[in-house]
Amino acid sequence: RQEHLPVLILAALFHDIAKGRGGDHSELGEVEVRGFARRLGWTDADVDAAAFLVRRHLLLSQTAQRQDISDPQIVQTFATRVGTLPRLDMLYLLTVADIIGTSAKLWNGFKDRLLIDLYQAARRVLSGAAESLDEAARGQACRAAALAQLVASGHESAAVEQLWRDFPAAAFVRQRAAQVAWQSAALLAAPGVLPVVAAQSHAARGALDVFFLAADRDGLFAAATAALEREGYVVQEARILGTPSGRALDSFVLLDAHGASGDAARAARLCARLEAALRAPHAPRVHHSLPRRLRHFQRSPQIRYEPARGGARTRLALRCSDRPGLLADIAEAFVASGVRVHDARIATFGDIAEDYFELTDRHDRALDAARCEMLRRALEARLGDAGERSAASPSGNSSTTNPAPTAPRHG
């Protein structure tokens, strides 16, 4: 809308103006833009809108890339912080311009889809058409929609319902109906021998979706990530679900590490290699030589723990130098520390990786202080200098000399 254009332009000019001054550049920039807008004689509403955009210019990208935006509560909280539809529109435009303006290499179809999904979900909330926050209702709605899609494509409803007896309830709450239908169709077509692996390309997102059903065991996530990285893929998102019968129903969103477009033959090869890795008793080590330009610019990992899922899990925020084989090394640290992964959000900004994991111990309990310390040491041993302590207590209270993960570079 044209009446908001001056506010958007001013916010774009001021959003990073306070970088390098020390302190939070978003807070300092808010003070600057308020003063400037008042000198222009703007109304209080426009002053407040410009100040909001500068102060919260990272809110959309951080929420989309760090949190599970399939959770309506996450979307509700985000929309409440934004407040109005005009602010949401301006924040979306500012976020896209900020990322692309920083470096076109930071932009891809996956990130585009992620931001649009959160933007559209927040619009529904602010328009009064939000999804139900009740997990049971959401699960039932997803289940009904997925069943309708499967029946329409020729599957017997009785066969689908039989398959779903061993699907966890979270599969219908944390996934879209189309994803559940695709997974179900692949499993119904499989010969019944585990593991089952399938992949499909998402042209709109520039990504490849991969899932597998396998007998669950410690180290399965490490085996999968090692296989994916060996085939030249970068994991952007991972969801790890356990079935009632003790199987793992894991799904990944992948990007090609070199930006190449995928094809059916390569996807089939990936599925075959991943299936072989899941059958192997141990994950083979991924060996990567560090590029010469990165050898002298490795940062010590910054680690923060906080409660997740109402305290049932522990959320790990990890910020470190990006490099080939990084996720496989992180997965090895999880195995060595007796930690299970339930959800992963992977984001890279230039040469910085900012990864977020939902974790439990092997008994599906949130990590205690001793386990957090064990994991911290394992991560530091694999990712950087263990001389700098960077852990925080699982309650979220920092006990570290390193700061918590900071804002993405594009901010």
C-alpha cells in the first residue's frame, strides 16, 4: 500500500544504522529512527511503525528459520508481536530486501518458501482465520485431508488406516496433509522390508524432500546425515518421529551443496545410498578437508540450552563456523553424549551456521545439567576450541563466558 511506502523506505535506511556502535544495533537503531521520523513531522502511528520495523527487523527471519512454524502457537506468538497486517506486510518486504541486499547467495527457494509460509500463517491469525491451537483437532483435520488425498489417488481407506496404526500422533500434528499422504503412498507401495526410503523434488522450494521408515536405534540420525552429506546435500530441516512399534519415521528437507538442480536419477541414487547406510550397523565417518580459506577463520562454537515443548525436551542453539561435514560432526557428538534428536532447524549465513535442535536423553527426558555439560564438551571437541566455555544451564540461565547465538549476518 502506497501510504506505507515512506515508512518502509525509512526503516530500510535505518535498520542497520547502529551496527558497530556496541550494544544491540536494533535497539539503538530504534532510537535513531524515532528521532528522525519526529523531525520529519510524522504522525505517532507512522513513527511507531518505523520504530517497530527497525527494532524487529530480524523477527520474521529468526522465527521462520529457528522455530517450528508448523506449530500454531509459534505463529500466534509471532503474529501477536507484529500486531497488525500493515506491519506484517512491511516486515516481510523489509526482510526479503535485507537478505537479498546483503548477498544474493543467501537467498534460495527454500528460504523464500519458509518466509512466505510464516507470513501467510500470520496473516490468517491477524485476519481472525487462525488454525486451531488444539493439537487433537489439528491432527484429526490433517488425517482426514491426507486420507481424502490417498483415496482419490486409488488407495483403499482400510489399507491406509491399517498403516496409520503405527504412525505417531505427531506425524499428523507436525506435518502437512500432503506430506503425510506422500509418505503413506510410498510405504503402501513398498514391499514391507525396512528400511523404506523415498524422495520427491520440490521445484517451488528448490529443495528435495526425503523420508525413511527404519528400525530405530541410537546413532540413526548420525548415519542418515553422514550419508546425505556424502552425496553432496545440505540438510535444511529434519523431523525425527518415533512410531508406537519402535520405528523411526524421519524426514529431511535438502538443498544441493553446490546449487545444482536435482534429477530423478540422482534422487534414486541418494535413496539407495541412504538405505544402505541405514542398514549398516555403524555410520561411516565423513572425512572432509577444510578449505584453505577457512582454516584460519574457525570460531569457537557458541552453545545455549533452554527448555522446549513445555520442559519435556531441551532446545540446543548452536552457532559456529560453517564447513563441509558440520552436521555429521554434530550428530556424532549427540551419539557420544547419549542424546536423541527430535527436531532440527539448520540455517547458514555466509560462513556462519546457526542450528537449532530439540533433544532428549535416551529415555526421552529433557537433558539434565550433567548431560548438557557432556554434550557441550563433545561439541567443542569436534567443532572448535574447547578452551572457551560456552554452555548454559538447561533452565535457560546462562553460565557461559560466550554470548548466546547472535543475529544472522543479513540483519
